Amino acid sequence: MRLLAATRSAGKQREIRRVLEAAGHEVIFPDRAGVPETQEEDRLELSDSFETNARTKAEYFSRKTWLPTIADDSGLEVLVLGGAPGARSKRWAGATGSPSEIDAANNAELLRRLAGAAAERRRARYRCVLVLIRRPGAVPEIFQGVCEGSILETPRGTGGFGYDPLFLSLELGKSFGEATPEEKDSVSHRGRALQALIAKLG
């Protein structure tokens, strides 16, 4: 099946392409679909709800392209911080600049908030909500994935993106920054949501 993945994040694009193409699906992204980036897209992720943000993005790009469209919203939830940064994960520190500069600012803010916290207070999880809209106006189909872990005191590894060097996967016993792409895909929140999507698509 040919799907439009409604993201301009290079990190997300790599993960989505790996998982979907391995399952025999073709995936394209907004640039290849001829959808130029506009300021209107900045208003697609204003909710504190992963599902609302993902659905808004999927509906927007579905109308633009008339292709079956998937969109995810995902983020880190730290229990002692009341689930923050949550749906604000990408914009948490309010930084601007390149993706790597924004990631660095967000990671610094996370370490600042958890400075001195004991191990039992550093529990966290990554959550992903993925929405599929097969055509404009269709009922959204929703898939979710969660992975459990904790926040390290210092980054480990240079792989992944976002908070990955600080997220110690409970299942892998290593940070997502240290994990290979295949290891991360096998347990990650996005990998699990994509596998649920693949199962539904058959």
C-alpha cells in the first residue's frame, strides 16, 4: 500500500520508512508529494493531546494530497513531572534553531528538572499515537505504542534523535542513543504503533 507519512522530521522519516518498507508498503513524505511547507503547519500541533495533534495532521495532509495518510504525535512522559513534556516534547524548552539545537535545549531542560532526583523518580515512557486516514472525510483509525524506561543522568550514545540519548530502555538495557536502528524499532513507541498499523493493513 502507498502511504503518505505526514512528517517533515528527518528522524521520524527514517524510522517510518524502515518499518513500513520492510513490511512491503511504499511510503512518501510531504515534499515528494508536492506539499510545500507553510506556516499553517505550525498550528497543527497545538493540543496537549497526542491523538488530537496526530488526527489534525493526518486530516490536513489527506486533504492536500488525497492519499491514504498517516500521522503520529509522540513524546516523552516523565512520571514525576506529571507526564511532562508529553505532547509538548518537541517544543518544551521553547528553543529555535536546527533540529539538533532544539534537541540539545530540550535535553538540557529535562536534566535541569530532574537534577538530583533518585533513580526511582526518573521513571519515564515514550508514547506514540498514530492516526490513519484512508481518504478525506474517512473515519480516523488510531494505533498506539508505549515503551517504558527511565531518564539517565548523562547522555549515552549518539544515535536516534530527541531525548533518545537520555532514555534508558527497560527492555534493551541501553539508551535509545546506544541502540541500533533495528533494536530501537523492535521496542520503541513508534515501532509498536507502526506494527499495529501494519497488522491492520494486512
